[in-house]
Amino acid sequence: MKMNRKVKKALIFGAVMGAAVGILITFAAANKAVDQKAAVMAKTESKLKKENKALEEKIKQQKTIEAAANLSKEGADNWELILVNNQYPLDAKYKPELKEISEGYSVDARILEDTKKMLSDAEGAGLKMHLVSAYRSPEDQKEVFNTTMQDWINQGDTYLDAYNETKKSVALPGHSEHATGLALDIVSEEYQDLDDKQADTEESKWLAENCYKYGFILRYPTDKSDITGIVYEPWHYRYVGKDAAKKIMDKGITLEEYLGAA
């Protein structure tokens, strides 16, 4: 039986179209698979780039921290940025060259002129600054720590509680900035208590506003004790150099944050 020519053509056309559709479907599926694979690869590549960038940043910060923590070594550069806190002790061999700024109080000889200039300008502005502490040896720091701790014990605290409370306001022996010769405790002559009210004195207000001009920063600002390890101390000023001081004070950050150690 002969197939009608029209039917035959229709069957052939249908077969061809079916094959074409099949090829198109296969091609589309292949393209979709390629696109999906490319998307996965792009996502993976992006993730790897982020991880590598984070790792590079972490390594960079760690190098900065290590450098800052080791600035106390003889001949080190950037000595003014030495990092000393409860995590980073001062090199036991560190012995600053001291110069007396007033009777009984000495500082690192390299900051003598800037310190004198700051106190002199404050006096010229009609303020009465009173120096409470400057360089303090590790032995002196130990005595201060033990005395403060004993005060807490006398108030009824246990030995452990007294230790923990003391750590909040007094650096551990070997971890004090005062041993660098770069830290000063300055209060108003008319109000010499070491408490938050010190910030309300004209002397503290002037220092907070002008200290950076002489290379100093307020070392333990308010709401930063989780970073510095020390409670707010509106009397404790630390020399870091004029460039760093301006950046730190302008940004409202700590030395730890500036060095990437926070």
C-alpha cells in the first residue's frame, strides 16, 4: 500500500522537527548546566578571594601587633607606638633614658620637650596642672598594685575579687605604660581625686582638646575598657607622636585599634 505523498511529507517533517526540538532541548540543558557550573565556580572564586583577603588582613594586623609589642627592643623604630597592656607586657630589659620634668617625676628623654611645652601652654592658658605620676618602675608598679588590692580586701572583698577589681584600674606589674616613660597622670591642682569627676575640671577639658598637638592621647577613654582592659581614666595621657595622636583623637579610637590589636 502506497503512502500518500502528503502524509509522507508530514511524517518526515515531524521527524525532522522532533529531532530539532530534541537537539535544542539537549543544547539548552547543556547550556544550563554550563551556566550553573560557571555560577558555582564564580561563587567559589568570590568566596576564596574574600577568605584570602581576610587572611592577608589578619596576617598584616598580626605583624603590626607583633611589631608594636616588640618596640621596646633596643634600636627599634617607632618607639613611641610601643604597645603595653594586659596582653602585651613590656620587655623586661627595657630601660628608658629618663629626664626629670619636675621634682620626683621623670619621663623618657625623647618626650621631655613636648611634655614641657604642653604643661607650659596649659599654664599660659591660666590652668593649674598637677602631675600625679610619670615614669614608674616595675617594682613601684607592683607596690601600687598590691596597695590597691589591699584596699579592696580591707573593704571586705575576697583575694580573688580584690585582684579582679584592681586589674580594672591598675595595670599588672610588667604591663604598665608608666614603665615606658611615655605615660603621665595629670589632674587639676584644685581637684586631685582620681575619679570620673576629674573630666569635669577645666584642666582635663583642655588636655582632652589639645593633647594631640603635643603628641599625647587620652589613653583610656570612656566606653573602651573592653579594648584597653582599663576603666575610663580622664587623667592618664600617653605619648604616641603627633601624627598618630591626631589620627587617634580625630577618630575617637584607642591605641589598640590604631595598631590593629583590638
